[in-house]
Amino acid sequence: MAESMNTGGGGEADKAKDDKVTVVLRNVGKVPILTRQKYNVSGNKTVKWMANWIHDKLKTKLEPNDRIILYVAQCFAPPLDQHVINLYECFGVNDKLVIQYAAQPAWG
């Protein structure tokens, strides 16, 4: 069962972006594993929001200067202003979007 990430409301113009996307988060390297790996995320959330959210979840297990880097398809880091729904539409497989997260550069 997927846990829902805290989401803020969007305007009527962004109705399509308000759709929930199932996101599976996989750790890469020495970054700790989240207790849950599957979440329902509002499509209007950005990559930057997701990275900050993961960092907040792991802050007690991370080094003070660690930052979270997100990857799609194990090869590229999407722009921080990219919306989750856009990534899902391009890279989603089997009704979910798999995103890898790391504390240090891993790919591309």
C-alpha cells in the first residue's frame, strides 16, 4: 500500500497536474533506505520538493552537508523545477514512476 506524501492544493488551471502518481523510491550508494518505498505524490510537485521531502525524512541519518540527488531511469538527474506528472508521462512504467535517490553523484 502506498503512503500519501503531504500535498498542497493547486488551482483549477493545474487540475491535470493534481493527479496522484505512484512513485517508488530506491536508494543508491550509501544513502539510507526509507522505511516505505512507495508513495502517492501529487503530480504538481516538483523534483526539488521531492528531494527536500526525502532529505527531511532522512535528516537524522544523513551527514550535515549531504544533499539528496534524484535520478530517473538510473541515468539522469531531472531539472529541479520539473513536475512529477511530466516525469511519469515520459518515464512511468506499470502505472508507477521509479526514482532513485542518492547523497552523492551516482550517474550522469
